Amino acid sequence: MPIRRPILAGALFFAVTLPVFAQDAPKPPSKADLEKIAAGDSPDNPGPLATDLSPATDKASVHKAMRKVADWQIRTGEPRFNQLWTFAALYSGLLEASRSTGDPKYKDAVLRMAEHFHWQLVDNRFPHADDEAIGRAYLELYIDNPAPERIAMTKEILDRLVVRPDDPAKKLWWWCDALFMAPPVLTEMAKVTHDRRYLDYMDKEWWETSAYLYDPAERLYFRDDTYFKRAEANGKKLFWARGNGWVLAGLATVLENMPADYPTRAKYEQQFREMAERVAGLQQPDGLWRSGLLDPAAYEQPEISGSAFFTYGIAWGINHHLLNRKQYLPVVTKGWAGMTKHIYADGRLGDIQPVGAAPAAVKPSSSYVYGVGAFLLAGSEIVKLGKK
């Protein structure tokens, strides 16, 4: 029987107070507005930057920075935890933070969220990849404790997905961010259930998206087809840092879950290496990347979410022997050092671009959950570098 418990969307965390007179009432916040409100903020006065952190990549220094940021995020943000895509990277980052530090409190925060929502996905836009994204957290928690209810709805949604006929009028994963949202869930489900249908479906859809959005000359992904003809101020093609960060991180997760003998694995490894090499060459002197990858001069502030995903992906590639350690380790150490300079005294991680779809200016105080998650993923992978 299909699983259909009540779905509690993130918007329910917010009470909107309206004036008494209806004619004077402003429009209630849209779903997109509530999504942004829940995911982060950009205060005018975030306080001073941290002075107690080291940019070094030894285990103790990295864990100190990770804890500071993760503790702040849980302390200030847990009441807004929800099932939306914006939180998927955060949950994965918190789970990795617990594995890396040995402190269960980060995993416990994700477990509280999952239990609060009864292990449900938001199911009102099927087959939209964003609504599948937190299934990855449920699957990771299922591995720790394989209670069937933990993945029941995620499996139901994916079972519907893999038998769905393609719509010739619209690609399933028509925007590059989707390659972080759905493929890791499908590959994790294949790994957990030993059912290759999920992996084969992901493989077919990945390469359809790649054929459409990947620019082999630039070795980067367009965000979607509306950017094919758009250019930066300097006339170069417009490639979004976070969008390509989503893809590189998605590739890392897909490869981690994929059997070594899977027929098309070599294609994923090739694309991973191509993107990593290109991205590494676009790193700026401060160790970070700008929101628009090919016109860094047009963006004054660095952008942390893209930078964190790139740092994570490249560190993962070194750890899994896909990237040369001597060549790429400096990229990782510079990236981490650069990010630690954007942590505030209370633990806020700044310079994270708000919810969007294209390069944009970033306010120094801007902190959003997906960037925090990417930072924690990067830190966890950097700690593993010291063990190699």
C-alpha cells in the first residue's frame, strides 16, 4: 500500500501575522520566500569575525572549525529544519561531521528532523529532483539502523520514478543542480537494496542531462538551457559556481556508491577529472571561487557554497585516487584556508549566496544551510586526507 502520511512542509514552521483589516493585508509569503527564510539570512550586523581558528588542515584545526560552524547552525537553525532541498546538503554534512569528529550530536539533530517528519519526503511535485534530495539523509540513517520505515517513502517515490516514461517535451533533470539532488539518492538506494534498477535509471538520466547542459570545451555545466546564450560582462560564457559545485559533489557521491565494475563508470571518472581540472584552474588567489566562474573580476566577494563544494569534490578525488595528490592538494588547502576567514565569532559561515540560479553579488554576512553543509563535507574529507 502506498505510504501517505501527512506531509509537514517547512513553511509550517512560520506563523505569518497579518493586520486585522484584510484590505490592508500584504500578500502572504510565497513558498519560494518561505524556502529562503528557512534556509538562511544576511543580517546587516553579524558581529566580528572569528579570531580563534587556524587555517591549517590538521585534524584538530579542521574539527575545531567544523564544530564551531555546525554548533552555530544547530543552535540557531534547528527550529527551521525541514524537508526542502535547501537542507539536503546540510543533513549530509552534519552526518559526516558526526562520523569525522565522533560526536553524535550532529547526527542526532538530523535524526530528530527525520523522526519529526516521520521519514517522509515532500510529494507534491513528482518527479522533481529537489523533493527527493533529503532521501539521502534517510538512507544514511537507515544504514545505521535498518528499520524499514526509515526508507519506505523514499523507496516508494523512487519505484515510481524508475518506471516513469520520459517526457519528450521536458527533460527530467533540466537544471544542473538536480545532479546533486536525485542521483545520490538513487545510487544510495541501489547500494542499500542491491537493486540495480535505481543505478541504471540514474545512469540513463545523468547522461541525458550531461549531453544537454555540459559544455565539453569549457568542461563546465550550464545551469539550464536559458543560460546557453548568456554572457558575463567580459563576454565569456556564464557558468555559475554553485551550480557546478552541485555537479562535482554529485559526481563524487555517485562514484562512491557505484560498483567498480559498473559499465559506464569510466565516463563518470572522466567527467569528474575534467571538471576538477577546470575548476582548480579557476581558483582565485584567496583560495576561493567567485559566483561567476569565468569573470571573477565582476564579483567582489568570494562565494562560499560553490567554493566548499569544489573543495570537497577535489579532496574526495584525491582520497579516492582519481586526482593526483601533489597537483591538487594545494587547491584543497588553499580552499579550506580561504573559507575559514569567513567564519564569524559566533560560528556563522558567511559569504554564501542566497537561493538563486545564477551568479550574483554576495553579502559578507550571508549564511545559508547548503553552504554550511558543503563546508562540513569539505572538512570531513580533508580530515581523511591526513590518514592517507
